[in-house]
Amino acid sequence: MAPARFEHEIEIAVPRAALHAFLCDLENYVPLHPLIESIRELPADPERPRARRYRVVDRIPVGPIRMRTAYTAALEPISDHEVHGEAWQSPGIHLLTVYALHVVPGGTRLVEQVRVDAPRWMRHFVERQARSSHRVTLEKMKAHLEAARP
């Protein structure tokens, strides 16, 4: 079965370099992401020395309860206009996020493309949770960064 894919796009009235720096540090996402409960930075992977790795704890709503789940994530600056994010979680869940940053009048257009690989029986749930939480995160990121402008 093919992976699920989705895309979000948002314009943020900050310079590309500021948005790029913000995206490269997962600590910045904690107050913005609706599922993240906590993160802890992990040692670098020698095969990806520019990537920052984290252990993330989420609280996922499942009906009336919220289940705690942990996974490994990484953010890697690819260039001054691209950042890659990855998350690996059991059982066989992998998210690959590509952030493309485009300079536009008054700020930066952020295009987020996400590929979700998950077991067939979980794919729809994982894709729905990721799509929703990423959309909320980008909206809050825009509000946060624009409010912090000098």
C-alpha cells in the first residue's frame, strides 16, 4: 500500500533565515504542537551530523482518553531554503517532512510536504493525526513568530 501524503502551505511575515532557524530546533515546537508533551535532545547520529535528534513524548487522543506514546525525531537543515524532519515510532510508523522556504514580499512562504508510512491498519489514523497536528502547529508558528517580530 502506498504511503499517505499531505501538504500544507502558509505565509509567515518573517525573514527566511529566522523561520529556518526556528524550524531546526524542535524545542520551539513544544508550545505549538497540540500533541507534544515533552522532548529531550539525543546525541547526534554520526551518519547525519547536521541533524538534531530528539526523544519525543506525545499524548494522542483516542476516543475519550489520551494515550502517551514516545518516538524518535530528527530535524536536519539541508540548505538555507530546505529543512527535513523525520519521526520513527513503533510499530513501523515513519513520517518524512520536507519544509521548503520561499522568499515572498513581506516574508516567507513555508510549504510542508509530509509522507506517512504506517501499517495498513493504522495508516488512516496516523495520517489524520499528523495532518491535523501539523496544520495547527503551522498556524500557531505563524502567530508566534509574527507576534515576536521587532
